[in-house]
Amino acid sequence: MVLMKKTEELGGAYILSHPVRASIVKLLREDKKMYTSKIAKTLGLSDRLVAFHLSMLTTGGFVTSTYGKANPPNPPRIVRYYELTERVDEVLDKFIEAIR
């Protein structure tokens, strides 16, 4: 019960604490908008693993997605771009405040 209360107070910081998700957040801070296979290639991970962690970040409200044309457009295809929400900074600020 105490752990659940602490988790709620930290606003989901535990979702950001996983090393893969933290790496994705860091990457999206730098590049702003990326699609799954580009994130996977940059981090040296499988598309499937990255997609799983992106779904966790999406469920937690830390990323949003939109569809658009892949860049580079060869071959032409539509991909799902992910970008961070303001919730990331809000939760990290709460977390830092909680551990002070």
C-alpha cells in the first residue's frame, strides 16, 4: 500500500526508470520526432523491443504519435512518428523534488 502511494506521488516515474525507455526519452529529446525503426537502429535494438517500450511510454502519457511519410522516402512508406510530451519534464521534476 505504501509503495502504491509513493508510485502515485511520483506520477509514473517508474515508467521512465527502465534503461531502454530512458534511452528512448533521451534520443527523442535530441531528435524531437522519430519512428520506431529509426529509434531501434540508433540504439542498436530490435524494432519489436523498441515498439514494446514505446507502447509503455505512450500508455504513461510520455509520448504521442502521428503518422507521416518516412524520411528518407526510399522506399516510400507511411510510418508512426513519436515525440515527447510535457509530462516527461513534469514527472521528472516531481521525482527530483520527492528525493530531495
